[in-house]
Amino acid sequence: MHRRLRLGSVAVVVGVALAFAAPAMATADTVVATVPVGSTASASSATVLSPDGSRLYVSDSAGLVSMVDTATNTVVGSVPVASALGLAVSPDGSRLYVASSSTNTLAVVDTATLTVLTSVPVGSAPFGVAVSPNGSRVYVTNVNGAITSTTSVIDTATNTVVATISAAIGPRSIIASPDGSRLYLAHVAPASHDISVVDTVTNAVIATIPMGVFANAVTGFAISSDGHTLYAASTNADTVRVIDTATNTITATLDAGAGDGAYGLALTPDGTRLYVTNALANTVSVFDTATNAIVSTLAVGSTPRTIRISPDGAFAYVANTASDTVSVIAIDTFPAITTVTVPGGTIDAAYSTPIAVTGTPTPTLSVTAGSLPPGVTLSGTTLTGTPTATGTYTFTITASSSVSGIPATADQTYTLVVAAVAADAPIGLTATYASATAALTWAAPAFDGGEAITGYRIERSTDGSPFATLVGDTATTAVTYADATVAAGHTYAYRVSALTAVGASVPSNIASVTVPAASTPAGPASPTPAATSPVAARRGLADTGSDSTTPLLVGLGLLVAGAATVLVRRPARQS
């Protein structure tokens, strides 16, 4: 059961999110359609659904069985059967069995063509019809009898009666156990108003469930899917009896409302709710089978009797005998979270993933355990936001709603991993040269990507060559480095990357430095004569036995003699 069930499954993170959308449905536990059927249904208004739920068959005493398309809620065909009462459909949906009270026969109808294939003679005043789960047998209760009445057993392969079950008089309603091993017959007669339990192997009554006074005579049955619990409605007592089929004893009595006339019963497929038609109050009561309490009541048509619930539990169909209609009820469905995993996220990156949920009315979602990553919230049915911290986060989301008045929840636990990214580039790298060293300085990245910086990678380019790793990992968070391997006359360019557990960041800006060329070394110096005074010079010459004035006087005399000669000759040329 889904009721108050907290699913303990734990989701594992995957790379894609599963996205499912709940089908659009009408507001649940509400009459969403009223289908006119037949001309008068007051005598029986028996109903039965096809195994796939696509067709609803409704009988009426005017001798007509109507076929309703449940997709459109319209009558799409009919088949005439005199005094049509009880109905049953074969497990494959190909045959419809109709009790014809006035002709004491069972009509076998081809559902594809809506034609009567054959009529099988049965007992007197046939009323209720049931089919074995394997479809090999049809059981028909025959109401009339002086001391005892019978139930006819029909072989569906030959459409012949192969056995007759004798029981107390007045058998009307009939139901087979889910495994087909038992039949339950409700007797409605002053002399007999108990329930007979029949072994279908021996076709004999093996037990009787006493119902007490005649007012407790049963008008409708429902049985749990496991066959352990039988529900029996008594319209004159306004009650529903809960019967343990293992002991054939009444374990509880449900009060359907004084004077309401509880008549027909139907269980939801999950067994959580029992729907009871109240023929006198023109309502349907919904019981919580866990508490045996009424949780909601719906108004339907006039004199509702039989009720059927679709195989998927989405709709109930109520035959209103006095208004010749069928009320279609959209049924609440329990919440379920169909998203079982959520994708991982990345720090500082937008995150959004839907949580698919089903159920009517639409459940609300909330985080009921654990915690979401910082920066992520549950908005409606979507996890959204921007994670601001890395890590593994486990949390439980609960879907809550009120199903036919029953508080209901469904849980799903998720694990969401927020991954780190590479850090941003280091900031403001500079390079200067001094004392035969290139000194680098920078600032740490503004964003570390969600992981601590453990060191820096330094790359260098020499004279425009491609960058090569100078230091693979400084293994320190220091933001300075001295490169003492530079050589004079070269230009060096540097860039720095931050290192974290994720890897290296993109490089920083490029900073360059040029190392000056070295000065050319000087050669050996030429000898420079020592400075001397004229006196010293003369003294030197004297010391050598020479007179420095003699040559000068001789030269001066020659110069004067030359000049005189010129002066003498010039006047001679003029004369």
C-alpha cells in the first residue's frame, strides 16, 4: 500500500535527470460526468467493466444492456437481452455474460459485435453472475426455490451447465475469490439470509457465515485482492460487515449512516479504500480500510446501487437506478515520486532539475530530512539555484496530499554531489630584475573553484620561444618566486597557474623582464711618459752633452736671411 508509506530507496547521482510528467486528470473524488443509460434501470442496474477498463456494461430491466466508452463517457452500443440482471465479463474481455431473469437463461454475448451467440438454460430466476479467474467457468445464482435454490456451473468452452450447487434459498449476489477456489453466495430471503461458502472443486457448500437477522441480508460484495477480507453490504441495516475469510467470521461492522441504505461495494485496486453506494441517501461513502472510518462522502444520482472501479483505480462508475444514469467519479490517487535520481551540480554554476510526482490531488513537495547544497532550494517541483559550496549532500523529499480525506505521503531520498571547478587565473603578475634574479609577484585567484589552492605552476619563455614549465608545482600558497637562472642579454616572459585538486587554472597575465648585457672588459694600458719641466728637459739634454738652443738659433737665422732676400728682389722687379 502507498498509504503513509515512506519509501526507503536512496537515489544515486547520475549524469542525467529523469523527467517525468504526471498525466492531466480531473479533480479527484468528484463526479466528473453523468452518462444517461437505457430507459429504466430500476430493477437491476448491474454493471461490469471490461478487463482493460475501456468499456462499461450496464443492464436494465427494460431488456437492454448498454455499452459505455469510458474514454468519452458515452453509450456507443447496446444489445437486447430480456430482463437483463446480473453481468460478468470473461478475463479476455471477449464475452459478456448476462442473466435473463424472465427466460431463465444466461445470454452469451460477443463483445466485439454486441450479438448474442447463445443462451444457456439455467435455474429459475437467474440473478447474479460470476466468472472464474481463469475464465473456464461461469456461475449463475438462481433465486427461486421452495426449500433450496441452486447455482448453475457453466463450462465456457461448451456453454453448457456441468454442475449445480445446492444451497439455501434466495441466492442473489455472488463473488469469486481471487484464486477461484471459493464462491460466496448472499441469500436474501426471510428464511435464509446468511452467506454460503462454496468449494469450487467440489461445488459444495463448505461453510456458512451467519448474518443474524433478516435486515442483515447482503446486497453487495467486495473482496480484497489477496482474498483474505470479504466485505458485505446490508442495505436494510445500513452497515457493511468485514469478514475474515480464513475463519469465516465477522471481524468488524462499518456504519454507513443510519437510513442511508448501503447497497453496493467496490474496493480500490490497492485496497486502501472501500466505496459504498447509499441507495436511500443518493450518496457514495468512502471508507479508509485501515481505520474502517468514513473519510469522504459524494453526492451522486438517484438510488445508486452497483459500483465498479477501473483497473487503474482512477475512476468509479455508479449505476443510479431511479435516474437511469451512471455517475463517473474521478478518484484520488496516492502520491508517488517517480524521479529516483538527480544529476550532480557544479559550484558557482546554475542548477535546475525537476522532481516528477504523480497523484491527485497534486501533491506538495518538501525537504523533510537532510539538507540541500547551499544556494539550492526546492521551488514547487524543481530543485533550483546556484550551489555555493562543494560536497556530497543527502536529503529526503516528501510528497504530501489528502487522498479521499486520508493523509498520505511518499518519500524519496537523494544524494547530490556538487563538484569543484578549476580556480580562476592568478591576478596581477609582475616581473622585475635585480641582483641577477627575476623576481615574480602575483595575487591569489579571486575564486578558488571550491577547492583549496595547493601551489602554483610557473612557466617561462626565453626570447619569444614557446612557454615551458619552469616549476611544475611550488607546493606552497606563497605568491612570490625568484628565478635565479636568468642569463645576461636575454628577455624572459612568465605566466603563473593556480593548482587545486581539480587541476591547473588558466594562466595569469604575462609579465616580462630583460636582463642587461654584460660590459666589454678593458685591455692592457699603453705606457704614459712622465711629465717633466723645461728645466728638467734642458737638464736632461745637458746631461747628454747637447745644447738645445743651438738648433733653434740656426733655424731662426735661416728664416731671417730668406726674408731679406725676398725684400731685396721685389723692388728690382718694380723698376
